[in-house]
Amino acid sequence: SQQGEEDPQALSIQEGENATMNCSYKTSINNLQWYRQNSGRGLVHLILIRSNEREKHSGRLRVTLDTSKKSSSLLITASRAADTASYFCATEDNYGQNFVFGPGTRLSVLP
Amino acid sequence: DSGVTQTPKHLITATGQRVTLRCSPRSGDLSVYWYQQSLDQGLQFLIQYYNGEERAKGNILERFSAQQFPDLHSELNLSSLELGDSALYFCASSTRTGTNTEAFFGQGTRLTVV
């Protein structure tokens, strides 16, 4: 079974709006990472947040991590049509094994 | 360009056949991961190798096998193929197993079983 579960499954917004995606996981983790996948392409790493961090920023991306709730959120601000993609969270457990991915959130940004 | 190379990009084969997918990790990366992504599905972790040794196993069918060679490239062998095996197969590499490393993905091999 997958470690991470993203929510919502699909999200459609207008250009310029903010997009928020959530990820929940089940076990203790060493870090949580967010990846992006354009249709049919390989995944691209966006950001990594360690288990002892609560918030991290990278450009228009903001990631939060709440280890007590075993959840993370990815916020994309001022979205662009080019942000249209699927977004996945992945966890690395305390044994340094696996990148276990959730089913992803499909984001559509409408011009 | 992630630095991870997968070949072939596309593969069409018949049911019952056997295929081999190849992955060359980024230079210096010791860990290789294989994933299966079916249509509209998330990535199913199949197997991980680290420096030639199997490190972790996920939802990999017995008809599938993999190995990592001394030069660190990896191959995923799929045999007795079924229609349901049609999917994108991704390989990823990372510098080492644990900790706080990111995975770099290849562009995938699209397998179609007819």
C-alpha cells in the first residue's frame, strides 16, 4: 500500500490563483518530498522538507509539514498555465528506504 | 535532463512475451529504483537496488525481476506479459540510500502489450 495520499485528486483553478494540495502519510518519516510530473513524462523534484522542519519555501512554492498529524501541504502561489501537471508527495522512511509515492493531485490551471 | 537514461522509450509487444528495460543512473548514483505507472494511476514502487544489491522490494510481480550490474546500470525484466502490464515504467536514481536525498527520474519506457 502507498505511504502518501494526496488530496484532492484533481484541482482546477484560474491563472493567478493559489493552489493548495495536501498529503497524508502513515508511518514515521525522515523527510517528505514533492514532485511534479507533466503528462507522460518523468517526475521532477520540487522540494524536500526534513522531519524536523515545519515550513520551507522555494520560489512560488511553500511546503508545510505537521509530523503530529502526519500531513504536508504544497502551496503554489500565483499559478500559471505552465503549472498544469500532476503533483506527488513521496516519503523517505527512517531506514532511508524507498521513495514511496502517493497517487498524486492533478492540477489544471486555466488561462 | 535528469541524467537518468532509460531505453527503449517505447516498446510494443505481444502477450506472453518477455522484455528487458534498461536504466543508466546519474553518474555517481548508487541507488536505482523502478516504478510502474498505469494509466491514471500513481507510481507503484517495484524494487530498489543499492550498489548492486537488492535493497527493498515493493509490489513487484513474480514474473518481473531486476538486477543492478557492477557498472550500476540496471535492467528490469518482464516476462509472460499480460495486457495489464501495459504501463509507463520509470527508473530513478539517487546518490545513496538515506538520507535526505532526492530522486532523479528518467523519462520512462512506455510498454504496450497487445
